[in-house]
Amino acid sequence: MPDLPPDPDGIHISAIDSYIGRPGALPGVSFWPRVGARVIDLIVHYLIAICSGFLVGILVVTVAALQHTSAHVLLAHQSHGIALFAFSLLGSVVLETICEGFHGSTPGKFLFSMVVVPEDGSPCRPRSALIRSFAYFVDALFFGLIGYLNMQKNPQQQRHGDEWAHTIVCRRSNVAQQNLRGTGQFMLVLFFAVLADAALIIVGAVVNLTT
């Protein structure tokens, strides 16, 4: 069988390229849809924080009752909230890392049919998810301007975190089916991600109360 001639430069069929894992073939999602997904993720994190705060409140009331004192006395000894803020911030990173590292999508990305994949279109891994999650704090500077500017000069809409982690945020329809994880796995991963986020927030609240 004769060898097929190579593809002309710059001519690729993205749907086929995504299946064969050719780097540079997957089109990235632009800035504003990703902002929408991020807003949903923040809402989920804040809901987790509210529920965690409710549990901490029950804990404070219970401890106060056992010590035969007022809950206001315990709350009066709390610090300025630095520990709570730090652990809450870490919780949001863990939530995103677990969701993307073991499924590819956070709640916002899942609702908008987006998925994080490596540049070759294979399933995202925890290490890559962790890198891009921490790098978000760089890309989010100046209300996201740093990430936005980098995406505009990048053909696959990669922010700095994506470049450092070698990932792309793309539509699920552009990824080979065998490289996608299903809804069932998303729900399971989200369950553990929520637990981890809530646990870190509660730990931060307890540390805040005892220091």
C-alpha cells in the first residue's frame, strides 16, 4: 500500500485530530464563557461555606452548652479570620483540583459542557489540575486581565495556568468520546470534592476560634 502524502501545512480536520491526539488541534473556549463557569463554581463554593458555617455554629453552641457558658463568649475569642480565609481559599482550590483532576469539569464547566484536557486531548490528571488551579491566582489578577491578555495571544485560548499545566479548556463535543468521563463519575467526584472543601472550611473556622 503506498504511503499517503503528508497533510498540507495548516490544514487539519479538528474532529479527527482530537481523536488521534494531535497537539494543537483542539479549539479552546473563549474568555467570557469561562467567566460564567467560574461564577457558578464560586456560588457552589459559597454555598458549601454557608453550610459549613452552619455546622460550626452547631458545634459552638454544643461546646458552650457542655461548658455551661454562652456561645457569644466563645465567639468573642475568635481572631480576625485569617485562618478561616486561608483554609476557605485552599478549599476552593481543592474543590477545583479534585473535579478537574478526576473528571475534567468543575460544576460550572460541566453545566456549560466544557472540559479540561491535556493538549493531546487525553483525560485530565490531578497534577495538571493542581497546577492550573493554583495558577488561577495569577491569571485572576486585575479582575482576570492577566489571564485574558494571555488568552488573546494564544490560538487555543490558554491562560497562563493552562500553558504551565499543558491543558486546554474545550467543548466536550470536540473531545474524543473515549477521553470523556460520564455524568455518574462527575457526581461521585463532586461529592468527594464538596466534602474536602467543607472539611477545610470547618478546620479553618475551628482554628480561627481557638487561636
